[in-house]
Amino acid sequence: MRINYNASAVITNKSLNNNDSMLSQSLQRLSSGLKINKAMDNPAGLAIAHRMDAQVKGLDIGKRNSNDGISVISTAEGALAEMSSVLQRMNQLAVQAANGSNTDGDRELLDQEVQQLKKELTRIAKDTEFNGMPLLDGSFDMKAYTSKPEQAKVDYYSQDVPASKDYKVDFSQLFTKDPANVDAFTIPGVEAPAKPSDSGYSADINDKGDKITLTGPGDFKMVIGIDEDVTKNAKTLAEKKTAISGIGEMNIDITGIGAMKIQVGANEGQELAVQIPTVSLYRMGLDDLDISTVDGKHKDPADDTSELVGGASRGIEAIKGALDYINDIRSRLGAYENRLEHNVTSVDVSYENLTASYSRIMDVDMAEEMTQYTTQQVLVQAGTSMLAQANERPQTVLQLLQ
């Protein structure tokens, strides 16, 4: 028997310390509700869980962003709905003014309301904002640049126009054939056919001679605005085409940027670009709308061969085009809104599944852990009792010394 080193007490103390440590871990898990409280508990599990947690929190913000995007679109769409109502009223006035039973004085009175409604359209487009950001002034329209901005600019292009720096328009050849010469409009990756009409691409000029619309297969559409100085000395549409031909060759840089990007997901690139075209009297073709006469009036009063502008009959057609322009934008915004609604639903599903996976890694099973806690508690109590017994064993040596 030995008294300097009590091996039984050392062994019992070791087991007691181990059981007490496990009891402490169990207490920590039960009190926190987490299976992993420190990296040492499960290093790989902690790394995986934290990556999932970042995804879960990112998805939560992505859902909020989507709902904010829906609010932005609803604000813009509401303004466009009111503009549509204004245009409907203008159409009624134009139809009334076109009736031969009205005098020129009657048409003047009708035109006064039309001019006020035009100002209201401009005001709505200018004042429609969300969080201090104008929505209808072109701030979120797709950007494009030309090599001759002082003569021609890209007013609009559809999302089906691929971003590229290879677009080129040769105005000197654009109106040399009927339909317009497709060879004068270079499309990246599209070979010019034997006949321009076989390509599916065409160019049209409006009656005012200040807009050229390039169209192609699908929803390919590009509108080029001509500066008024280019055609200021031209009176007829034919003369304007001749003046525009003098621009010559022009390069176009389609950037593909400018739309409002809604971050709808937790990762880079998970975004929805919302394009809101510029809404203005010029874009709607109403900048010179005047219904004070039936068939319009000559741009140059001293020359009865000059271009006819204004007029109730022309106004009916112009307002119809403006309604089509507004309806096209509203339709596009409605599609964006539907996409965002579906994204919110999709994010909810992903959020639910990722949260469940995160919980399986991080959260403790309380019933199982309580069983483990009870076991460790009994072992600690038993170990404490046995350590007391082991510490008393050396006292038996005293009997040998009597």
C-alpha cells in the first residue's frame, strides 16, 4: 500500500474531470440552444453553417429589395396610368375639333385645354419620383452614344438590341432604296442578304423627319433622333431625307447599361434590370400637337408648300401613337412586376429550405441533449462519490502503524 501517490484517486479524478467537462458542454448547449457554440465543437460544420447563414440573410434582403422594386414599378405605372387618362381626354378633344360643325374659334378653345394637358403630361413625367429619384425622365433608360452626337442621338433601343460597339449607320445610303437599304445599317453577326427586304431589318422616318426607327426580327428596335439643326432648312420630308443623308457614316455604341438594377438574390449577378424609358412630349410625338385647325397649318406661313404641322386630324393619329407608347411602357413594367412577384415566392422557398439546413447543423436537439445531460450529471455525482472513497483509502495505512 502506498500513501505518496494515490493511483485510484488520480484515475477517478481524471474520469470526473472528463464527465464534468462534458456536463458543462451539455449545459452550454441547453442554455444556448445551439449544437455548435465554438469552432472547436465542429470546425467544418461551423464554416458550412456560417456560409448558409450569409445566404439566408442575403435572401431576406433580396426579398426586401424585390418588394421595393415592386413599389418603384407600381409608382411609375400609376403615373403612366394617369398619363393615359390625360391622353384619352386629349383624344376626345382632337376628335371633337376634327368635326366640321366646329368653327375655328371653337377649335381654339379646345386647343387651349389640349395645351394645358400637354403641360400636365410634362409635370407628371417630371414629378414622379421614388425615394427622391425621378422615374420617368430617362434616368433609368438604357444608354447609347453616337460618334456624331451634335447631329444624331439614340433616343431609345429595346432590350433585344445586343450591347455592342459595332453598330454603324450610313445615312448617305439609308434612303436610297425602298425599303431602306439594310446595308447602310450594320448588325453584328448578321450577313446582309441579296435583297434588303429579305433581311427583316428596315428603317422608317417619321412625318416630322426628326426620328428614324430601325427595326429587325423579334423586338429589335432602335430609334435615332435627328437634331433640328440638320433639317432646319428643309421644308418637305423629301428635303429632310436629303439633309439627313448629309450626316454620312455614324458609329453607335450600345452600352447595355442604365437600367435600374434590383438585387433580387444573395449572390453577385442575381439582379433584375428594370428599364424605364424616357416619357416626354417629344418621345410621345406630341411636342407640336395643335388642334386649332382641322388639317394643320404650314410650318412656314409664307410658303404654302412647307410642311404641315398640328391639326386635329393629325392630332388624332399622334395621340394614338402616344397612347401606344405609354401602353408599351406599362406592359413592360407589368412584366417586370410579375417577375419580381415570382422572385419573392422563389426566394421564400429558398429561404425556408436554407434555414432548415442551417438549423440541422447549428441547433441542438433538446430532447437528445437533455438525455445526455442527465447521463453526465449522474456520472459526475458518481465520480465525486468515488473520488471521496479513493481519497479515504490511504487512511487504512494508519492501522498498520498502531
